[in-house]
Amino acid sequence: MQTRDTQFSHYTLTMATLAGPPGECCFKTVPHEGDPIGIVETIGGAPTYVSEPPSPSSSPGPKRVILFLADVYGPMYINNKLVQDYFASQGFAVVGLDYFLGDPIYPHFEEEGWDRPKWMEKSKRQAREMFPAWLEGVKQRYGEDAKYAAVGYCFGAPFVLELGATKFTVAGAIAHPAFLDEHHFHNNKSPLMLSCAETDHTFPLDARHRAEGMLVAARTKYFFQIFSGVEHGFSTRGDPAIPDARWAKEESASAMVRWFSRFCEEGPTQSTGRPAKNLG
């Protein structure tokens, strides 16, 4: 019988799309309830949601920083602010780049004649242009010796894998990703967590299996979560009134904390491991 390693050891790279563009499920949301505690600052010339740990670390080790790469709702959306604040409560400094420059997708939902494809292309181009200077600004703020991790939701997923290809990040995580091709997984070198929905037309089952095979072949450290009963967007826009959706949302966030802590030198002493119960 073939082992799992040999079964996936000789994948032929085709550069095929594994996670497509955002679909209809990206254009619906349930706003969550809570009181955000972060502030908006300018980093690298870009508006950024910044959420710091409640108390400075007393440990002599390097600072732990999460780069939060938001979905099409942007880091200033209430749901995303609450997720960032949760990560901060677990001992991480969190910075969320607003690559939409105050023009996320949801204000357009009721706008007659709105050109969604044009908005998407503009936003993708804008994000690409802004990201390098923003990243340099983050490094200047927290230092070269900080431990950087990155999390990307939908629109933000490609940035996570591209950072992983450079090994700038100690670990990455993506949830219900979009805009990923095979080369993203082929080139990634950092440990990668994938938080996935049972129903996801953007990152469907066959693509998920293909991505897993590539990670196995590359001998990259990886971790898959797959939640039944939820769909694309569950980790930031799921309905908290639905038990399965609430549990998946909270478990996704708390597992990311444990994943990042594993690869940060100070992780085990900084994270409380507290369940993600303050996400709306």
C-alpha cells in the first residue's frame, strides 16, 4: 500500500486556480456585537487597525505580531475588529491593513448600478500597490527581531502564502481563501493552517485536496480544520445565533492563536488559551 508521503511525492505543477474569486456568499453578512478596543493609525502611509495586548509582555523575548489581511469587508468592519481584538487579548500585537482605503464592499450592496467587477479589480490593484510600503512600516514599528505571523481571510489569503514563500512569517493561517493558484502552495515555506468550510464554492473539496497533496509533497508543516454545517465566510461573518456557526467561528480563531503560539518562541507563555468567546 502506498504511504501518504509517496502518494503525493511527485505532483505535476500546473499553476491551476485552487481558490477562485469571491462569490455570492461573500456578499452577505451578519454584523456581530461587541465594543472594539483597537485604534486606527497610519502605518507605511496606509490606514491600519491596531490592537495591542492589554498589558506589555514582561518576557525578554521578541514581540509577537499578527498581520491581519482582511476579507472584502476590510479590517474596520465590526466583525473583523472583534477578531483582531481577540488575537490581541491573547498576547499578540495585531495590525490590519485597510487596503480598501475606506471603500470596503458592504456599503455598495444597495447601490443601484454598482459595478462589482470594477470594484474588485480596483481593490486588488490598490492592495498590491500599498502592501510593500505598509509591510516596511510594520517592520519599522515592531522591529526586525519580532516574531511575525499572518492571517488572511478570503481576499487576504494570497498575501499570507506570499509572505510564507519568503519565510518572513514564522507561521501563516488562511480561512475560506480566495485568489490562490497552485504556485502559492508550491512556493510557501512557512507552516500553514487552513480553516475551511464544508460548503465553499470558492475553495471547493477537490481544490482543498489538491492543496493538501501539494503541502504533503513539499513537506511543509500544515494543519487543516474543516467545519461541517458552515459555508465560506463562517470565521468572520457567521451567524452567532446558530450554534454550529458560532462554534466554528470561535474554534477557528482560538485554533489560530494556538497555531501561531506554537511557532513563536514566547507562544506558550503568552497565550492564555482562552476560548474565543468575545467575537460577537
